[in-house]
Amino acid sequence: MAQMYPPFKSARDQRGEKIVFDILQKLPDDWMVFYDYWALYQVKDDYVNFEADFIVLVPERGVVTVEVKDWSGARINDGIWEHQPGGEGSPWISLGKKNSPLNQAFLCSRRVMKGLVNAKVVSEESKYQPEFRCLAVLTNCVPPNFQEATEQDQTISNHSNIPLDTLYVCGLAALHDHLQERIESLFVKKGRHGKNMTPELMQGIKNYLAPSLLFGRDFAGYLEALESAGAEINNLLPMLEESTGGVRVEGCAGSGKTVMACRELARLAAKHGESKRFLLLCYNLNLSDTLRRDPALHEFEGRNLTISNFHEFCINHALIPAGRQDLIATEDKSRFFHDDAFPAIREHLATRPPYDYIFVDEAQDFKPEWWEVVRQCLAPQGRLYVFADANQNIYNHANALPELPTRVRLRRNLRNPQEIARFSAAMLPEHERMQPLPFCGSPVQVAEGSDDPAARAENVRKIVDAILARDDIHATRSDIVVLSPWRMQNKRNSLALLQDLLETAPAEGETSEEMWARLARCTAPGATRIYGDSIKRFKGLEAPFVILTDIPGLQESRGFGLDEFYVGATRAKFGLFIVPTVSGESLSKQFHQ
């Protein structure tokens, strides 16, 4: 069987692509097939994504890009491809002169080659590059009239010295019969292709086409895509500074909002020095500790930059200096205050120097009255930057984000592989779904539902054992986290039954410093115990493998919502596993189709 990347197909895939997947899978063991490959390419100052249905690496021959169409009817009318999306009797739709299936495959091959050259996987000199060929598969059509082929199709055929009828596979019978020979016949041109498509080159192309975040390898494809997305963010930064009155940046989980905030804040802090004052606020205490550890911000923190979550900022910069410790409360070792403390907070902050720049991350978690405090801290000519994702409002705060003159929308998921990105995106409205990076992780897995916490705990053990037993990834306990919607005291929490496997927070809670020390122990090389926590406390963090246990149905509990499920799922960088209750299994599989 051929090596398939990814080694599975999704239930949401098109019928024709599923058929071709199954047939390509039967190719020889040393062939490599990449399915549903997404990538970015640059057009002037913009980045555009494209998709190749299949890319096949043929040993000692070259690379074939495959475009699949499951049309009910197709024809070439006066040199222009047309098809019937609605079946026989429906209107014919024109594809235009440049949009034949073969030309789509041809454009993909050019972009893949450009990426390989840019990533230095292959030489810039064409004589050292592998041969690229194109194939179009029409799974549900009779052969079109090749005598009326488009000019572009004829150009490809003449350039490659390939009979035109070998460029198309039409109908299931032709697809099932001698597919390997059909692909090999694309390389009828004698010459250099055999000596260039070596096993070493195939491995290099594989690393480019099938990158993974899990390992410390130089996966050129992932790095190039990440660099492209990072360049897009960098291109937006000058616009942020030129805006007046403030900037509002929105995007999905993992879209780079926090990265953008840190980069722009560091740039401004370096530019203005101590002549300007900067404030970076967020909601989550653990995220504020993460931001203090950011290398780009570390040198400014404590000088002209203050980093804090909202509650700690009000406590340390208003209530304690004003001598109003009576308004400070504690719970699970965390300090907070009630709404009746706001008059005292605003009264003291009015006496303090304002900030020239205020950055607010996790802005969707801020309550309306908090924005009054933020505005009060901002200098009259200061600039406010707001970073938010309404889909992560897991605390159900009645939020009204400030309307600011400049709005920016980040449209790429930079954290999750395709499988997890699509699973979590299915929880969002259609118009808010983001484009994932073109790399493959593990398929999202949903365990059999059980309302018994002991049974769920046993399922977690089995999943951990399965991850550690995989010989293709060599994962360790430090690559895994186990998260539950519930605190340790909750009887629905199965983490309490895994104390020999997990290191969890004590029942009475822990400080942010204690949490970070525990996380450091569990993520260090050679860790013997796995990090366990609640989804809310892990918000803003990430891990290669995430096991979400105790997931209930939406009607099963008022304390759990789809936004919290979305946050938990998007923490996973490579593999996501769901251990649900009975109703939670139905909910999970709703997005798994």
C-alpha cells in the first residue's frame, strides 16, 4: 500500500475524492500520496491559498498533481470546458478558458515547485529539479471530446511529449484498471527524471508536504506557511500605528492575535523608550504570566511597560495603594474584587499618570464596566488596541467591545492541523471559519460515551497508552495534557481518579506561580506525570496532544457551553481526543462528521 498523508479521509470529503483516495492507496509501498494539500502563495502583497486534491511522489520518475472532479456531465464546447453540477438535464456551467481540470492541476504543480525552490528542497536550476506531471480524474463522466481540447491542455501535452488521452482518467472503470501504469505513462519522455527522483529527494519533498509541529525537525512546508502568515501580520503593523483612536483586531483561536499584540507593543516600546507608558491587560491570570515571559516584552516589563490581568492590575495599582484592602477577596488562592470596588478603583486611578498605549488581549472576556476603567487609564491622545475572539467568551460576560476606527480581521489558524481546525471550525458560524495551515496531525478521535467518571478515567488511560505506544511519533508524557470542564471538587470530574497518572491542582486551588511550576514539571523532558487541569485554566496555552474528558451535552449542564468546547479543542497542536458522557458523545460526533 502507498504511504498516505494523512492516512485517512474525512466523512465530509467529496464522493469523488474518497473514491480516488481508496484507489491511490493501493499503489506500491514506496509511493507517497498527499491528500487535500493546502498551501499559501504570494501575489504582490497578498497571500492566497490553493488546494491540490492529490500529490503523488513516484519513485525514480517524478511528481504528479491530481485534480478530481465528480461531475455528472462534462464537455468541451468550442474549446471551453463545461460541466453539469446538477446532473443530467441541469444547466451547463462554463469554467472559462483557463479553468479546465488539467490546468488546475498544472497551476498547483507550479506553485508546489515554487515552494520547494523557496524552501531549498530542490535546486533553482531546472535541470536538477524533479519532473512534474499533471493528471485529471473525472470519476463520474464519460471521456470528453479530446479533439476539442483547450489550447492550454494541448500546450501541456506538446511540452511534455505526452499523449493527451493519458492526461485524463474518465469513469470508474478507467480509474480501477491499471492506474499505476497510467501514472507511469506520464513520464514517457526519456532523460533525466529517473536519476533526479532519488529516495533522498522524495524524503525531502515529503518533509515539505507533510510537516508536523510535534517534532523538532525542519519541516520546510510548515515553516514557509507560518512565515507567510507572520509576514501578513507584519504587513499590518504599520497600519496599526497610522490609525488614530484605536485598533480592534479579531480572529479565531490560534490566529495570531496575541503574537500581533506582543510584536506591535515591543516595536512601539523600543521606538519611544521611557518617554511613553504602555499597559498590556488580559483576563486570564495564567496568560498574563505567559506574556511576562515573552522574550520580546521581557526587557520592557517593569520599566515603561506594565503587564497584568485586569483584577491584579486594579488590586496592585488602585486598591492596595489607596489602602482599600477591605475590598479584596480571595478564592482558591486567587485575588479578586466585587463590583462595589469600582468607585474606589476609579477614584485612585484618576490620580495616577495615564498610559499612552493600552493593549487589551482576551477582550471578549471584559465586562462593560471594565472598559470604563480602561478608558480612564488612557491618555487623552493615547491609542487603544483591542484583541478579541467572540467565540472564546467562555465566561458568558455581557460584553460590548469598544467601537474603534480601525478594524482588522485575522483569517488563518496558525496553531491547529487541518483535522483539528476543521473539527473546531464546525462549531463556528460558516462566515467565521478560518483557513488552517497545510499540515496534517492525527485524526480527531471520540471515545464511546459514558456517564460513569471511572469509565471515562479508564478511557483516558487507554488513550495515553496508545499515544505513547505510537512508534511513528515517539511522544512522551510531556507532550500530553488532560483537561476537564469541571474543577477537581466536582463529582463529574474524572481527573480525580487519575492521580497516579496526572499531576493536578490541589483541591484548595493554587496560585499562578504554583500552576506554572507544575506545568514546567509536566512539560520538561523526561516528565513522569501528565499535566491535568480545567479547560478554563488552560485557556491561552497549547500542547501537542490534548485529551478532553468529561465533555457533556449542551443540555446536560448549564456550566458548559459550545464556546468552552471550542477553546479546549483548539489547544491541541497535533492530536485531539474526546472522552465524553453519553450526551457528550452525540455532541462531539456532530462536529466529527
